[in-house]
Amino acid sequence: MATFLTSKIRPTKGFAHFLHIAFVVLLPIVLLVLVRLNLDILALLLILLSKWRMFAVKAHHWVAHIRTNAVDIIVGLSVLAFMSNTGSLPWQLLWVVLYELWLLVLKPGSNVLMVSLQAVVAQTLGFISIFLVFEDIHLAFVVLAYGFIAYFCARHFLSSFDEPHAQILASQWGFFAAALMWVLGHWLLFIGPIAQPALILSVLGYGLGGLYYLEETDKLSRLVRRQILLVMITVILVVLVFANWGDKTV
């Protein structure tokens, strides 16, 4: 159903298709221009307006389209956050290139591997960018943001598998991310520019997602499972043990 609806609102040939591709190519460039002009609000509105096709169908399909396009919105807003929080033109140009790769290469992919990568990239960028934009925001907002990002990315990841419990699993992952953010948010530490909760959840997300993907594609051996679990546990222990808890912020 989702594929049929998307095909109904996305131009696939002719002049409309050309305009669609042109807009996709120009979007990161226009975002850069707006950021350089300190028009971040207009850049934000442009990203949101670029998803107008979600509402070009009957209202009862809106929720499904929002869920389907959530990862693309998360990536777009994250890229805008990264662009806005650096005054270096070379770094901003790098984000333009990366966003172009997302829009033209990764986002159109529909096989299991590409959809999985889309979810992983969106979740990682979303978790990290939250603290770039909202430095002094109330913890409750960050908790909700983490929960929603984790939920939508998990749903997107599971959408390419024949998973009968996708809704429950995604909700559990979203709740876990929100709960971990609530706990670590009272002792918020940064490793470089990355907040500790974002790093831990990204490691867990990569590990659990990798285990699920390999299991569903019949590529998960006992040795590989042990290796992935060992890497996950090692990284998390290193982050927790060697963190400077004396600089905690309550």
C-alpha cells in the first residue's frame, strides 16, 4: 500500500519528473545559501515544505506517509543543524555533498540493505544533532525527541522485513531510548561533540540492527553474534568507565 501511494504522488517520467529531480539536486544548495545568509528559519520551512507530497493524498493516509517520510525529515533537519552550527564554508560544503548523496543515492534505495542504512543514518544524525540545536532546552523535550527518533527509525528499519511485531519492537526501542536519555540527561557528558546518550544508543542501534539484519538474511553465525555483542559491550563499558562523571550536570 505504501509503495502504491508513493507512486501516485511522486512523478516518475516527463517534465514533472525532471522538475522533481532538479528540486532534489538544488535543495542542499539552497539550504547552504539560506544558512550563509542567516535565514535558518526559511531553511527549516523549505525542508518541511519539500514534504508537501505527504499530504497530497486522502487524510486517512497522512499518518502512514508521515511514518514513511520521517527518516528523510530527520536527516534533512539534522543536516540543517550541522550546517548552522559551523561557520566554516568547507564543512558546510561537505554537508551539502553528503545531503546530495542521501537524496540521490541512499534515500531512493528500496532493498533491505538500503532501507536498513537509511534508518541507521537517520537515527545517528538525529541523536547527535539534537544537542547542537537545543543546548539549554528542558530535558523532557530531549527525552521526547529521542523517543520519537528511535521509534520512527526502528519502524523504518523493520518495514523492509516481514516482521509481525514491528509496531511493538519499534515502540520498545523508542521507550528504551527515551528512558536512557532521561537517566543520562541528569549526568550529561560529551565525548568531543557527541553527547554520551547519542553515542551509547548509536552503538546499541548498530549492534542490535546488525544482529537482526544478519539473522533475517541467514548470515548470522554464532561467532559473528559473539563478536558483535563483544564489541557493543566493550564500547559501552569504555564510555561509561572512562567518562569524567565529576563534571556531571544535574
